[in-house]
Amino acid sequence: MALIKKMSATQAQRHRTHLPDSADDPRGPHFALHAQGLGNERAYDIITSELLLDGSARLNLATFVTTWMPAFAEKLMAETADKNMIDKDEYPQTANLEARCVNIISHLWSSPESDAATGCSTTGSSEAVMLGALALKWRWRERMRAAGKPTDRPNLVTGANVQVCWEKFCRYWDVEPRLVPVEGDRLHLNGEEAVKRCDENTIAVAAVLGSTFDGSYEPVKQIAAALDKLEADTGLDIPMHVDAASGGFVAPFIQPQLEWDFRIKRVQSINASGHKYGLVYPGVGWAIWRDSAALPKDLIFDVNYLGGHMPTFALNFSRPGSEVIAQYFMFASLGFEGYRRAHRRSSDVAQYLASEVAKIGPYELVSDGSELPVFAFKLKPDVTNYTVFDVSERMRERGWQVPAYTFPANREDLAVMRIVVRAGMSHDMADFLLDDLRERTEQLEKLPAPLAQIEHERAFAH
Ligand SMILES: Cc1ncc(COP(=O)(O)O)c(C=O)c1O
């Protein structure tokens, strides 16, 4: 199975006909190892040159993932690149920093046990979601077994706007996904729709803070209240997990009054990506449980072959320790006020950009950057000569990566562009982006006919 993009036929032919076996060949290996290596300097040169073809990370407005860290963080990461997170016996101090991070994050999320919190680092939110959802599946199964009921049909309720990791969880762990479609102007889950899909086989309702599609926060408190009512009416007690991949490191700093975390009793576990608004390069994530009772003991493995007894709950075994160390560095370096300032700035830039985009003319905001520093916008219905995909392509010519995509069921008709503002995106950069967007929009507005038709006729003329 080819999981990576294949080479073009010409490229493949060129490399097959001449498999270099000497250090004189200037190319890097594509299919098989060269008999002789190229040496450090040449290999470095070749690879760094080739990587120039990648987009610029700082101009990538598609990703939620950190693309800027301070020089001291980069130095520390380079100095700790050889540490394996799993070797807790060999690197007890790294393990200690991980435990401190778990406590700090639990505290940010109002955990009742934040001095000896239950949680772990992961490779990102996807792994953290798997762990959180697995714990919920285990607990549901225990409840069902205790009640003498069948355990073969678990389901999970989420909005159709969830990130793909939730669909992966359901497929990999044999859980029926009950995805609530988005409808009209409701572009994420709400309590009323969630409750309609719940039954005794529901392992949990997962709410997202905030939605990958438009940066909006799902109403965690309202969903929990609807589940409280369901329990009062029927006796069904459905727990919640909050996928706070991005919002987990934003809301505590700039929307501290918003109740979305362990302040809500129904919330049993929360995940976030340290490598998103936690301000660390990829890949580090966090899974935190409300308390030790929320994490079934039989999911925790105790390994002794590294020396000492170490409890682990993870999908991977070995993984880099440097990202966890970098997370602790950012906590220590910025403190609460530093995070608040960084995210306040991103939020201001996002809201400024959104309001300026709305003034250009053909665009309408779908969200305005006031929840996550992320906003989505669409074309007004009277724009028929070009699409958001055309705008996205033209922005790419200048190096800006602004993705265009459609919403999930039932709003596949809604095509948007999305801008994610992260640390490192200054007001100046925002103005450059706006200038480029205005200029390209003006060109597209001058089209005398639909762009697709013009391109079709041009192809025929040739
Ligand atoms: C809401 C949400 N959940 C989960 C993920 C997956 O996160 P990660 O890339 O850290 O695995 C993302 C990524 O964008 C996300 O936005």
C-alpha cells in the first residue's frame, strides 16, 4: 500500500535507470540506499535545497499548529532531542516536567485534583482523543456488564463538524459514530440535537472547543444541561469529553468566564494540543481526566523493563521528550500573563482581519475570530464568476496558504476560506495579507464571465 504520494513516471524512470552507487552522484536516494553515503555536508545541502519547495510555515494560515517559538525554546529542544519520553527511569527529571505540565494544565481547566492530577502527554490531540474516548468506552462497558446488558453496540455522539480523529476513533475501536449534521446557520453541535441521538449505548457526547471548520466554540455548558435533563427524565447518565485541541489553551486565558471545562461536572476528560495554542512545535498533546476515578485502571500498563515500575497510558511507546520539555519551558517563560498577552494579540489580529475582509465587498463572515483567533468567510450569493477555491489558489501564488473547503453534511453547499491566526502573525503581516487579498479579489471581480468558462474556452482555443 502506497501511503505516500508517488513520484511521477519520469522521475521514477530517471532514478531506476541510474541507481547511483558512488558518492559522485549528486542526488539523494529515492528507492534504495546508495552503496556509499553522500556524507553529512552533501546530504544536508541536498535536503535543505529540496525543502525550499515546501511552503513557508509562517505564511501557512491553514494550520493551527505552532510555527514560531522563541530562540531559547529552539535551543532547549535541540539540546534535548535525544531524550525519549518513555524512558522515565533514565530521564526522571523529564518525567517530572511532564507531571508538572499535567498539574498546570489541570489547574487551568479547573480540575478538582490539580495538585496530583490524572493525565499524560501524547503526540497530539488525535492520540489524546483516542485515550479519552477509550476510557469512556471502557467505563460504559463496565456499566453495561454490571447491569447484565449487551456491550456490542457502543455509539458516540458528536457534531459532523468534528475533526477526523473522532471518526478514526470510531472506526479503529468499533464504535458507531452518531454525527449530528450541521443545519442552516447552526454550524456545530447543540444540546437539543445531541440528546436526540443518545441512548443506553452512548459512551459519551464529545463537544469541540472550537470547531476546526470555523473556530466557533460548541456550547459545552448548554449540551451538559441538556444531558442533565435527559438524566432527570430517563435515568440515562451520559458523560462528556471536550475536544479542546485549540480552545484548551485559549479560553482559560482570554475567555476565563466561559464555563466549558471541569467546572461542568459531566465533563470527564479533556484533550488539547500543546503544539497548537500551547505554543510548542509539533508534536505534543495532553489528555487530562477529571479525577483518577475517570480513568479505568486496566488501561494503564505498568512496565518494568526500563528499570523501575512505570505506569503508561499511550498508543506509542517511544517518542521525543523535547516537546514536553519545550511545553514546560513555555509555561515557565510566559506564565499566565504571557499566554494571555500572546493570545489576546492573536485574537485582536484575527478580529481586525475579519472586519477588514468583510469590508472588501464580495465576502461575508461565517465567524469573526472572537472565540478562537480563527475565522471563516464565504462569497456572497451574487458572486458567480469565481469561487473561494479560485481566491485560495491566487493567494497561494503570493505564498499565502489560505485553505478553501466545504462544510460537512448537511451544509456541503457552504464553501468557505479560513484564516488561523497564531503567535508570530503581526498586525503588519495582517496588513500585507489584506493588501494581497484585496488586489486578487479586484482582479477576480473584473472577470467578464465565470472563470471556469473562460478557462474552458482558452483550453479549446489552444
Ligand atoms: C478540534 C480538533 N481536534 C483534534 C485535532 C487533531 O489534533 P492533532 O493535530 O494535535 O492530532 C484538531 C486538529 O486540527 C482539531 O482542530
